[in-house]
Amino acid sequence: MQSIAIGKGPCVPFKEGATEFAPARERLRYWESYTASELVGLRCSTYAEEGLNARQRNFDLGALRIADIVGNEHVVERTLPIVRRQPKNSLFACLLLEGEAFFYQSGRCDLVHRGDLIIYSTAKPYLYGFTRPMRQLMIDVKADELFESGEDISRASLLKIDGSLHAGQLLTQPLRDKIIGFIDNPLAETAPALHEEIRARLRMLLRPSAHDAPRGDDVNALRLLRAERFIAEHLGSRELDAEAVASHVAMSLRNLNRMFEKYERSVTQWIWQERLALAQRKLADAAHASRSIGDIALECGFSTQAHFAREFKQRYRLTPTQYRETPVNARLYDGSENSRSK
């Protein structure tokens, strides 16, 4: 197997593996072998006509490893026989920088989009498929770095941080920036601080009530994430209002509104903004072209089509009918396809 060890003196050494190092017919076997040596045992397959094209860099920080993985569409699977044959007691935290994917483990299947972070156990079988060219940052951390001695890591549930949510970005962006900065300039003197930062952030995400309490800004980001996720999952419900969100996150409405000031919105304003954004996406989606505007309005939580039409025109400067009839390139030009306020 070919790999390259680079970086001496003040830099952390890293290894690099790439399918271009192997003959075309041996690429899948090469990738499986290299990944087993640096990360975890798995099986790989691809339906790409050109075969698998993939590359990864691997940095070893002791109890924690980092991998930067780039490739075309492919699927990796850690089956039960592989789990038994090549056991590994770790958690993987994967931040998807480019592409789209799906992840299946323990009867749960999640779509993974650009910017999403997923955390899962390597002690249980899983399937991870990339449907287009991808790049992801992977953190491989030993279980005893995050869990108390004796805890059964196999019971750890898949955790997904939605990168489309503002609070999700607040939680993942610092991790992304620090890891990319290190990969670009892997100075040995910065490795201990990066190791501790990653460990603390993952413990905060996985065990927010643990004794090493997260910082105040992280606590607020976690609460905002719970609030945003609850809103996103209940936009079509007539029962969704600011009081329901406050109750879900166990906060007073006054304090919750203070947290949403970060977005220059009240909770109520945020709910209606997200309902409009959801309706806008449905109107732009060809899959909903045969549905009436009234049906879409009701599905997105509006009580009447008139109320929806009035709010939609105020927000997007077009009536719903006009928007639906507007060519896609015109929507992109005036910014209405990407109109979520920051």
C-alpha cells in the first residue's frame, strides 16, 4: 500500500492515501485496506462509471485522529461481521463540507447535507452513502475520551447537528474553522489545544449536562438549536407559537426572545419567517407544481390563503402565483431563491 508521511520538526506528521496510487481494478480494495489501517474496517462500493476516485489525509493526535476525505460518489458500509472481526470503540464526528449523503444506523436513516455534522458509534454497523462528489472532515475519538469508564458506547445514538439552522452553524463553524486551519498548517505546538477544543466541544454536544459545563455561548447555541429544530419540525402545526417553543426548551418566553435577538427577530417573527421560507421552497419545487397555492399555504401553517398571499407579497415582492410563474433564473437574479434573513 502506498502512503506518504510528511511533516517533520514543528509539524504533526500525516499520512495520505489516494486511489490514484492503485490500478483501476484494485481501487476499492486499496481504499478499504488504507481506511482500515488509518480509521476503521469497512466495505466500499461505487456506481460511478470512472470507478472510485478518493483521497484522504490522516493526522494522529494520540487519543484523537483527524481525516480530511475527498471523493466522488460512493458508499461505505461497516457490517456486523466487520464490527466483530475488526472491533473499534470510538465515535466518529463527520462534518460534510461538500456534497450530499445519507446515513443509516440502528433503524434510523438521515439525509446529510452540506454543513451538517453527524456523530455516531463505530461499535454498531452503519451504512454511509455519498450521492455526489464530496469532502468531509472526520474526527475519530476514543470512547474513553468522551464517556466515563464502563459506559457502553454501543448504546450511543446517532446525533445530527443541522447545518442549515443558524444555531447549528454557531455550534459547528468554530470546529470547522479550527480543523481546516490545522490541516492547512499542522504545527505541533497547536495540536494539544486543538485536541482539547475538539474534546470539549464533542462532550458538550453529546453530554450537555455533564460536570464539565459548556461555556455560556455554547449553552445558548444548544438552546437555540433545540428551539430552531422544534420550529422547523412543526411549521405546519396551528399549535406552533412562541409559547409552545418556550415550553419545549424549558425557558421563559422573555429569555427566549432575548436569545433570538441574535437574529434580530422575536420568536414569533422567526416562526412566520420560516413558514414563508418553507412555502417559497414548495412553490419553487416542480414536485409541488400541481398543488394549489391554498393547500401549500395551509400545509405551511397559514390559516387562510389571503393571509398567506399578503405576507408572501410583502416578503418577496411577488404574489405566490407570480412567483410560481417566474423563471428560475429570474428568482435567482433577484435573490428570492435564497432569501432567508440572517
